[in-house]
Amino acid sequence: MRGKLIVIAGPSGVGKGTVVREIIRLQKNCRVSISATTRKPRTGEVNGQHYYFITKQEFEDKIRNKQMLEYEQYNGNYYGTPYEYTEKNLEAGFNVILEIEVKGALNVKKMYPQALLIFLKSPSFAELKKRLIYRGTEGPEEVEQRMQVARWEMIQAEKFDILLTNDDVGLVAKKIIDIINRSSVSIKG
Ligand code: 5GP
């Protein structure tokens, strides 16, 4: 049986990565897609593990050659999901998780109406800002820009199948695993 496509979106800093790592640790039938980006690697980020770090030219070639399942620009950089990995793994029966921003998530739903769209929100804007500052990967200007985008992203939450507040990583991961295992079609609520 073909696997399910699960999209986890939500503002930068909400903790999507931590939740996804926990799901992958607990659920052997789930795989996570590694995105391509033109953003420069942060300290400690490894090519092919966190992202495929490529140039703008390479990214635009991939768009032209239809190698991207979806892509978007976020704060001046391209981010996209390589088509082949996701398709191959869905075909092999694995559930594939995409951890992406909100516009890309909504685009995926247009192409894969059966995809399950999960929106992760932070308990509050203040908490989100605190997490972005605490993680220390962006300077004050970039934090402000990400908060601006987050305000718009939060308004899109109602378009998602599932809305969850990330106040406890372990609990949220378990809720998502339950949802993945019981849903054959997308659920509202
Ligand atoms: P960051 O620079 O913090 O790694 O990522 C910025 C935003 O881009 C995050 O919200 C992240 O989830 C999102 N993102 C990462 N990969 C992709 C992707 O392949 N496609 C889309 N649309 N967004 C992505």
C-alpha cells in the first residue's frame, strides 16, 4: 500500500524539527524528506543531512527540470522538497513527512489532496519570539523578519486539517503518530 504524505508546517521557531525527530525516532514506517535550500548553512549544519545546500542557479535548474515537488521563497532564499525521494518512499509504502513553511504546505495540498496537513502553533507570539532568540541561529533583524512572516502564517492555520499547539514535544509527537496511524483520509479538527 502506498504511504501517506504528512505535511508539518508552522512558524519558524515553533519546534517543527524537534517534533519531527521524535516522530521518526518512535515510528519506523515514517521517513522525513530533506529539503534543498539556497540559504547558507548555519554552524553545525551538514549538507545532505539538514538540507541540500545548493546555489540559486542549481535551484532554478531543478525547478525548470521539474525536480521539485514544491518550493517557496522564504526571507530571500529558496526552499524546496525534492520530488524523487518523496515519490519513491510513498511508493515503497513509507509515510513521508515534509517539514516546511506554510505557503509550501498549502501548495502540496493542491497537488496531493489526500495529504494530511498539520499546523504546529506556539502557545503565544511572545513564546515564539523567545524560542527564536533562545535558539540563537538568527540575528535580531532576521528574528524580526521571521516574526513578521509568523503573523501571516498564523492566519493560515484554519486552512489546515489539524491544528496542534506545541507545548510538549513528546505529547505532540504522540498525537501526530496516532493521527497518522488512524487516518486514511484527512480529518478536520
Ligand atoms: P530555516 O531557514 O529556519 O531552516 O527554514 C525557514 C523556513 O523554511 C522554515 O519554516 C522551514 O520549515 C521552511 N522550509 C524548510 N524546507 C522547506 C521546503 O522544502 N519547502 C518549503 N516550502 N519550506 C521549507
